[in-house]
Amino acid sequence: MGYSEIRDSVTALVKEQADIVQIIGEVVDLKRAGARFLGLCPFHGEKTPSFSVSPQHQAYHCFGCGESGNVFSFLMKYHNMDFPTALKTLAARYQIELPEKQYSQAEQKKEQVRKALFAVNAKAATLYREYLRHHRGAVDARAYLERRGIPLEMQEKFHIGYAPNNSQFLGNSLQGEEKIAAETAGLIVKKDDGASYDKFRDRILFPIFDTRGRISGFGGRLVHNEKQVNASGFQPPKYMNSPESPVFDKSRSLLGLFQQAAAIRSRQRVVLVEGNFDMLSLVVHGCPNVVAPLGTALTRPQLKMLRHYAENAILLFDGDAAGVKAAVRAVPLFLAEQMGARVALLPTGHDPDTFIREQGLKKMELLLDSATPLAEFALNKLIEEHGLSLDGKRRIIEELRPLVQAAADPMQRSMVISHFSDKLGLDKQEFKNLLAVHLPGAAPSSEAIKQQAQQAKRAQQCAAETKVFLRLNNTQIRLITHMILYPVHFPRLEEAGVRQQLAGSVGEVVFLQIKALYASQPSFEPEALPVALPEGEERTFVEQILQSASADLYRGTEEELAELLLWLKQGNLQRISEELKMEIFRTEHAGGDVGELMQQKQKVDADLQVLKEQPR
């Protein structure tokens, strides 16, 4: 058996041995809800639990923010670990020995090169930093940073340096193997005649850190750009990044992510800006959850990285045509990664740096909080461009097609189609028909799914049905069934306290998923529910209800809803009465006065009796 097979086998063993409830329970207070455990999500702020952990499937899922994964991904996201570190941590905890990989000579050489590149980048960063701080040749660079409002402590945090206008500064500071590594990293450029020169000259340098805190490359801003014209008339670019290397890929790097990771995770929102100094300025003025994509268009790998820290992003762009174009281009990327995104455009003549310096943090926060959902923004811009004539709608649909195709799953695609069709004044099915020829694997319509479900045989109900139903009384089953089949009534049931009456059961998890669906699309079809639910008995339960549902069994009328609301009110009063009873007992035991508590209980019991006497 090869190393990779052994490693996969041991990884599976670690996953099997690791108790995900215990691991997550160390940082999240979990309580049982049917076959799952529920707690407050550690990845987004919430006051009522919507984060579920399934010991059976060794998985977690949040019905609020959608975050999900296994024990490895939890450690990686919560503790900011990479996979090898998470694997080693769990293996050590459960005393499982990991195999040592026997590296080939080629692999060993590749790893040695990577280590050498990280080392020379770190040394270069230190040299550039020291030059900026202490050398008189950096006086203009220091003055420039002062004019841009970047204080010394912020320069230290981001390890900002300065490469002097000297083509041999770095080359003369390195020896032997270091110089070879610097050439591979693109810090030194070797000419055809064998001579070499520093790539970065007369530039303020921003070291680019990977998620483990290693310097993988640099971004440089020219200081005397208006004077830097050589004899041939060439003017160097204002901004320059390191070239691609074995440790640097700008499409997979984000300036500021390493330093700002904790702030992004705590706020569960990341702000994306285009420029290095835009990012720095926002951090300086109190907006810490910000990163910059190194002067290039946003990429999917960058979004994949960000999803480990936050589920939502705001694109903060200039309000010019380029900013609008960049925002529209980003829509399919966010849809493909299932990451929430909004766009905030700055007033004409402003970039993030000038806006926050002139208007202050409060105005910036107001701008960010009022950001437009990205897909909505893109559609509005297309409507502005093409209008809503027949020809205009045709052009808009053509440009929307790749956006819809980018939606990562049928549920998300259905929501996008529903929203776009409403905005364009088209019937949803008509809009789907116009797109269908270009939509591979288009999902069947909700009506078709409903008909298939109604035709399914009751014999498909498996033994799991009995196990689920045994933990629910008849009224709870009616409540859950009504929620599933008639989501339009969900807000009234939630307000009446349906969750409290389902707490600790399979129904509580179903409630959470319906709540999440209703929040994003109030008109969702019942058949969308099992698709959205994570694997487990809850999904099986919902599928069985959909398969066996008929108008004869469940009326879905206001009359039935009134009965359920009455039962909920009665149940909640009963719960309050029991809680007061326990509080009276504890107060008496402690020698306290229970008079007021007794009066409250008598009032609740009287209200409860009135409800019980109401005709059914």
C-alpha cells in the first residue's frame, strides 16, 4: 500500500475516532435536539441557537449562515489551521500515529526551494523595513507615508518597507544560495549578460503574507513616479507585484488577510477594496475587516480563502465605469462560491482612502451598511444600460445567462431566477424557458416535483419513520407537517412559539431550516426543504411527509391554523406555569418571599383554564 493510501486510511480513522460533539462542545454550548445537538453558531453572531452538530454523520451545519463541514473543517475554520495541522492535532489527541511520508528526491528538492524562497523573502522584508525606518535615503518615502496618514505602528503591523533607488541594494546584501533564491522569487532579475539588478527600486513595499504568516511576495508603490522616465521614454508602472513563483500566486493571495483575519471572522463580513493604500487607510481609521486583491480582478480562489473567515462580503469600489464593471464581473464568482455579497459605490471623485479621511468612519460605515446586494446591483445596471423594451429585455437575459449558470445548486438557481423574473416583469416559467436552452441540467419545475412526490408509494416509508414519530406526539406531527406544506403560515407559527414546543426534537431542526428558507425566499416551495436540509433523519422525515401528503389528510386552512395556534398558546402557558412552579420551589427552599410568584402562576393557570374550555 502506497503512502497516499495509508494516509487516506489513517485520515478516515482519525475522523471516525474523533468525537465531533466533544470537539465542538469545548467552544460551543450544545444541547440535544432529536438526533442532533444545537448551539449558538461560532461563525456568525446570533442570539438563538441555529448551529447543529450531527454525531451520526460527524458533521455540523448552521441554519443561519449556512456554514457546514466535518471535524477537520471546523478546526481549520475556527482555529485558523490548515488541513495537515488539523489532522496532526486530532491524531495526537486520539493517540493515532500518522505515517511519515517518504519524499522522493524531486519532492525534497521542491520543498527545499520553497523554504529558501520564504527565507529570502523574510530577509528582504527585514532589509527593506530597516532601510525605511533608519536610512536617510528613505526620507521621501517616510514623508509620503506621513502624508497618506499611515502611522508608525501601522507600518510595523504590515511590515512596510522601502526599496531604495539602487539597482544593487538587495543583491549586495545577499550571498550565495540566498542570491539564487532571490532570483527564483523575482526579487533579483538576471540579465542575458549575467549581470543582475533589483526588481524593486524606489518603491514602498508591502510584504504579502500567506495564511500561515510567511511572506510569499511583495507589492510595491513607486515613490517618485513622475520623475522615473528613462532615456527611452519608458515610465515604470505605479504599482508592481512580485512575479509568480513556487510560493507566490497573486490570484490566490490577498493583501491584509493574515493581519485582519481575526477582525473579519469576528464581524463575519469582509470589505474588499482595490488599492493597497485604500486597505491601509481603512484599517488606520477603524475599519479593520478589509483586504485588497493585489490590483487584479477578484478570483474564485480568493473567495474560497475568504469563506474560511466570513460568509458575507462588501465590494467597496470607485463609482466610475471601471468600478461598476468590476462589481458586475464579480457576480458569478460569488454565486459559484455561494457567498453573500453587496456592493457600495463611492461618490464621484472619491476612493476609499480619500472618503474615509475626509468623511470619517461613521460615514463609511453608513455607506457599507447601505450597500446593494450584488446580483440586484448588476441587474439594475443592465436595466439602466438596455432599458425594459422587448429588445432591452432580450439583451439583459443574454447577459444574465452566465450569472444564472454560475449559481452553484438548484435551490440557489431557483432563487436567482425568481428574483430576476420579478424585476423584469416576466413570468418565472417564461424566464426559465428563455434561459433553459443554455442551462445544463436544469432542475425540474416545482410542480413536476410535487406531482412525482404525490405519486410516490407509501411503501417507500422506511423504518426511520417509526423511530422519528415515536419521539413526537400527534399535535407536534401536525405542527411540523403544517409548517412543511404551508410555509406561508410560518411567521404566525413562529410568533406563537412553535420552536419552544418542538425543542429537543427532530422538529426543531426542521423549524430552523424552514426559517432560513423563508428569510431568503418567503414563497419557496415545500419541495425545496429536503434539498436544503443536511443529510440525516430530518431530511428523511420531511421526504416522507411530502410523499404521503394529500389534501384529504392536511387541509391547510385558516381553521386548522387556528387550532394549531390555540394549541401553541396553551402549550406555552403550560410551560410558563411549570417554570413558575420550579421558581416558587427554589425561592421557598432559599427562604424567600413567593407571594408575587404565586400571583403570577395563578394568573397563568387561570388563562390556561380558559383556553382549555374553549370549543374545538
